Amino acid sequence: MPPSPYDILFEPVRIGPLMAPNRFYQVPHCTGMGHRYPQAEARLRAIKAEGGWGVVSTQETEIHPSSDLTPANEARLWDARDLPALRLVAEAIHEHGSLAAIQLAHNGLHTANRHSRALPLAPSPAPVDSNDPVQARAMDKADIAAFRRWHREAALRAREAGFDIIYVYAGHDMTLLQHFLLRRHNHRSDEYGGPLENRLRLFREVLTDTRDAVGDSCAIAVRLAVDELLGEAGIRHDGEAREIIEALADEPDLWDVNISDWANDSQSARFSQEGYQEPYTRFVKQVTSKPVVGVGRYTSPDTMARLIRSGHLDLIGAARPSIADPFLPEKIRSDRLEEIRECIGCNICVSGDNTNVPMRCTQNPTIGEEWRRGWHPERVAPLPAPERHLVIGGGPAGLEAALTLMRRGAEVTLAEARGEWGGRVTRESALPGLAAWARLRDGRLWQLRQSARVSLHLESPLAAEDVLELGHTHVAIATGARWRVDGAGRRHRLPLAFLDPARVVGPDALLARGAEAIAAPGPVVIYDDDRFYLASLLAELLALAGREVAFVTPAPVVAPWSEHTLEQARIQKRLIKLDVPLYLSRELAGMGAARLTLACTYSGRREEIACATLVPVTARLPEDGLWQALQARRGEWEEAGIRSVSRVGDCLAPGLIAAAVQSGHAYARAAGSGEKPPLREDYGHVQRI
């Protein structure tokens, strides 16, 4: 075979005393499983290793009760009782020939220690960076000595658990070691404060302690934020970050570099492109001879190969792309590039950690279900017998249901009433910044079109009579949902009688026709009671089209749920930059000629604003008319050869696109069994010693 342009990605890389089998490096990332669900955590990481990631890392691992992240569910290594859970993870990774890395962390003033109730620690006295009414106390010399001992003991326990790479972590504005480096947190006047040489002292000491403890058998990695995007107020890649790496250039065995804080490091596709970190990390290889790993939401193998050939990186780091497709390396190696489930940068995975639950992914419905449901991203059991399945609706749920049924050996007919595939994914991916979301549609369609067992039909609306005549054994109805236009939602649980239907345009019209859906001149008011991304995107769409737009929401901030996807601040800044007036903590109270009455959600105080057209983004209703019609004719199913009719996705219950995809996947997984797949609700348990 001729050489592949991607062969360079499969070269081994020496990391200290170890050899990584290739250049694919799953950097530390949280899963929402952590110490509470060790079997689930181990299984998720094992599948990454099976998929070809040469190094697989855990999430941040608490080293002491004074760094208790409860209710977040991270890894924990307080003492020997935590070894069994972490040993499971390391062993699971090793089973597939990958190196296991662990990111030791003390979170300093980033945590309020809600469970342990230990006083938080920091370089200088300061409030913790959550909303807890708690202050961290300044560490004295005895505290610093104790912290060094805790870190050394945790490194020794990590080696005992079987980990190959031990992290010294100073990133994301979340760790005590980084807090000592940063002037805004470190106000000390002793040898640990002041000039950079002093602020770097503890980091250097801990790095030396870790090498002395385990460096003969484990590699030592440093994870460092090289820019905070704060200008002079923070660490910069062309300032102190470069000085830090120059000072410690060859002391660790690996440099893992990124930008800080987490919202910057894990920017969504709406606000950044693949490789957005490159301008900040490009310098690192110029000042160290040790291997460098970096991230940038890389899914393109051509980009990955370029980064290696250009000397920018030695290893391709990934968190989110490894979640969307744990088998990304193996698909590149085996020349199956079209089968890669590319990360769409929606950050639904991030929301799991931020809501303290096991993660999920819009692209990969099996993530977080590897142990609980026994789902594998690349393997699905064949059907007991090939049967004919009709899937009605070509949106995210229907596409996923059809694809998984195809993989199980079914004969599938997929019918879509519209003239295009993708449903809400197609319409929403046309909004500003969401083009990458179309990957969800395109990847599934490509695979469906490769199979002779799949029949695809656009512009094929089906009535109950049609379904009965077609006579498929199983029918899945994935006809989606429609946005309400009557104002009912979270704040107003009943329709608002005062709305003038002639002056209300629903989100579906805007999604279908863009800004042209609003023909009337004059100000447009977006009323957001959905509280995630769509309302702000519609406001942005209209503002970019030159319309006068105001944004009204009962919430105290714009798009509050987007805090979980690390987008809230950027969304609100974007609307402010577009000069969109924001009316926060306001509900709808009346509608007159060219005016809209708002009421404060706290005081009830009223005010009027100009409004020619109202766009309410409040709630959705399932498009389940076909299901209702078939239920009314249930007595005819047997004669038609129909054994089951099911609703999936938004047709069953409107929600996230990720939920629709998982609904379609779960339906197809359960097909032929006559029952729902079993759940291991406790996610597995390891006896603490």
C-alpha cells in the first residue's frame, strides 16, 4: 500500500521513560462520573483506548479534602481508600495498550469545600470564585509544606493505582498552583509572591517533588494555561507564560498547553473555529525540547498532520472530539474518514459536568451509556431477524434511528415530508455560527446512502392510511415539534389572550425563511422564555439583517442555561455589541397598537416598549398528529402487518437535539427485544478499602 498522508499521526512518541504508541492524546476532561461511578468512568475511558487514543487521561483528581469539588463529581485521591476506583480506570485503559494519565488537582479558591467543610486555601485571603459566602484563607509556610506533601503523596498513590503519566496542573484558573502564578490572586510579599520568580517557586517545588517521588517510572506532565485572553490583567502567551516555560523548559516530560479559563479553552463552535488556540500555543515548541500537546477542537486529519509536520505540536490533544467519536484515531488509521462523527462544538458534553451528571453528546448518543446501558459506539447487536422498519421524519431522531437500525441489519424506509433532510438541525445550522451543526445530518446521511437496505424518500408526507397500506412491521414516528406562538411557556403557563396574532411571528417562520419572515416594518421584540440559545440567535439574525430588535426575558440574564455550555457571557456580549436593548426580569403583560407592555417579574412594575412584531420563543408542542391517527386505528394494525408504532425524539417530548438523537438510538437498540434496554442505575460500584 502507498504511504498515507496520515502515517505521521501514528508514529510513537517518547514521553519521559515511556513511549506513547501514537500521537493521539485524550487530554484530561471531566465526565460527570468521577469517584461516584467508577465502573462507568472506567468503561468510558477504556473505549477511548480501544478507539486508538495512545494516551487516555482522567479528569481532574482531587488530592485532599481541602479541595472538595462537591457537588461536582470529579475523580478523587484523598487517601488509599480511593485507590480501587482509580485502579479500575488505569487497568481499563491499559487493556488496549494505551498510556493512562491522571491530572492531580488542588482547586484552592475555586472550591468552597461544601462536603468536607475544610477552609479553602489560597495564596492570599480572598472570596472563593463561586457564589458561596465563603472566603479562602491565606496559606502560611506550614500550609505550603502540607500542600507539597499532599501532592507528593497523591502522586505516589497515582503510581500505585497504575497511572503512567502524572500531571502537575496549573490551568483554567481552577488550581492552587495557577493561583500562585497569577498576580490577581497572589498578593504575597514573601518569597512566594511579587516577581514572577517568586510566584513560580511553589510550582517549581511541586514539579521537583513529583519527579523525585515517581519520575523514575512515571512521566511528569505539566498542564499550563498560556493565555487568559485578559490582556495585561492576566497571563499572556507573549509575556509571563513564555517566561514560565523558558524557566522550566525541560523539567517536565511533557507540556500540555491551552488557554484559560474553561470558557476560553472550550469555546463553542458558535464563537470559534477549529484550531482557535493555535496563535497562543505556537511559541511553545520554540522554547522546549520536550513533547508538546495542545487542543483546538481538531477533527480534520489534514489539520492534525499539518500541526505535526510544522512543528507546532508533537501530539494532537482532544477532549470534545474524543467524546463525539472515541474511534476517531482508528477511523483515520483504517481510512474510514467519512465515518468520523465530527464534534459540532455545541458543548452539550460540558453541560453534564456543569450540572453534576454523567455527560452526554449530541453526536455520540453512547457516551456516558457505555456501562449503564452497555452501549458501544461502534458495535450494536444484530436484530434477531431482519424486519421492515418505517421511520417517518428525517430529522436528528429519525436519522439516528434509521442509521442504527441499518447497522443492526434491518430493512429501513426513511420518509421525510419536506424537501430536505435534517429537520431542525438543517434549519438551525443556518443561523449565525452554527454551520458545524450540519455535520450531524451529513455524516448520518452519507452512511445511510451506502446501504442497499435503506430507502430514502424526500417530499413524502404520510397519513395514517399510507402507513397502513405500506405494511411495515415497525413504525417510528419522528416528526419533530413546532414552536408555540401563543406565549405559553415557563413564565406564562397558559396562552396569553392579549396577543395580537397578526403581529406575532413564530420561531419556525424565522427558521424557515430567515429575516424575510417578518414583513412588517418597525421594531421586533424577541421574547425568550426558552432560556437557551435559540432566542439570542434569532435576535442576532435580525440585527445583522438591519432590523431594530429588542430582547425581553423573565430571566435575570440572557440565555441562562447557556452558562452550562460556557456560552452565556459571550451570548450577552454579542447582543450588547449589536446594540440590542436587553429587558431582563421582564414578562409579557399586554399588547397594544405598536406597543408591548412588560412587567417586572419581581415588583410587577409596568413599562411599555415599541413593538411592531413579537417573536415568542417559549415552548414547543409535539407534531404527533400521525401517531394519534394511528392510535385511533389500532384495530387495523394486525391486518396491515404492523406490530409496533412508536414516537421518538421531539415528537415524543421536545428537548435538546442531543436528547432527540439518543431517543432515536435507544429506539433502534431496543428494536426486536420487546423491552427497554436494562439500566445499571448505580453506574457500578467499587468497594472502598
